[in-house]
Amino acid sequence: MAEIILNVDVRENSGTGGARAVRRSGAVPGVLYGGGKAPVAISVNEKDFRKNLYTGKLLGHLVTLKYGDESQPVIAKDVQFDPVSDRPLHFDLMRVDAKQTIKIEVQVHFINEDKCEAFRQGGSLEIVRHAVEISVRADHIPEDLVVDLAGHKLGDTIRFSDIKLPKGVEPTITDRDFVIASIKTSSAAISAAHDEETIAEEQAAVAEAAADEVPASEQSDEAEGDKTEA
């Protein structure tokens, strides 16, 4: 993955008025915190910030912050958006050491749904956790946690232990094997199964009734036999 570099400026005015002034100038205000140091108000060119943001590799990943000749590793922890225009309004960066073990949420990605027989039978995926908090070294944060749905059946419960973890990744919840998702039987699948069962029962009933009936040819033979005996 290509390294993401954020070239930042330090803001003197950290209040609401200062943030608005930054946005009017074509930048996005933010704050740098953590690492045992005081928070610092910063800003990034909005065009550059959007470009990095929409790669999907910015939020929740290790990036390099540059201020003049200085640089340091940081984690982009949060971005606030305008609810109407979806314009980035503010962001938070956390100072880290690249080799430091941190706690961070990573998205869960489900693959091979087309290879899961349960979905062809009308099953549906009910996701309990779209993201999981993990403990991992800052420079080894995975893109996502992958759940392979191939081979799963209707009624299966997918737990954290079903995920093949990258080396060095551990869950922060360690006292239980928590649920990630489950494959539920949808109402459509239940209806289809009920219809199949009903059809099977009707076919069995018809076959049983047919077996109890005496064919006309056999009835004629029996009648002729009675006349002969008489």
C-alpha cells in the first residue's frame, strides 16, 4: 500500500470561528492529539484531504504527518462530514509510534457469498458486528478482517474464531468467542420449504390412494372368475 502523507499547517485560532475561516480558505480543520503531548490545532488542504480520504486508506490507518521538515506517524481516528453536502468538516489525528501496539476498529468484509449454498436456499446474512476492535502494531493494521462465507449453511453462527487473522492481530475482547454474523432462514425460504413439504405430502397421498384402487382390468377378471365358479 502506498504511503499516505498529510501536509499540515498549524492553526492559531482553534475555536469555531477559526475553523470556519479555515474552511473558507479551502482547507479542512483538524486536531492532533495523544502521545503524551498537548493537542495541536491543524489544517489540511481540502482537495488533498479528499483525495486521500476517498482512497479508503486514510481513516483508521497509519499515515505520515508532515509539517515543514518534520514528520511523524499518526492514525486518522475520525472525520466529521456535512450531513447535506458530505463535505469533510473536521478530522482527528492521533500521535503514535509505528511499532506501538494500539487498539483500533477494523471493518469486517464478507466474501464468497456466491459460493454459499445457504443463500441459494433463501438464507440471509444478519451482521452483528460491521467492525471489530483489535490490538495490533500501528504499522501492521490490516485493511479489513475477512469472513469467508463459502461452505457455511443455513442457521450457522459466525464467530470471531472463524476469521483467519493476520499475524500479530488479537481481539480486545478476550473473555468470549463473540458473534460476528449469522445466516438466518428468511421468510421466503421458510415459505418455499413449506410449499415443498406440502407438495411432497400431496404426492405421497396421491400415490397411496392409487395403490389402494383396483385397476378396471383386474375388476373384469375377478367378475369373470365369479361367473365361472357359479
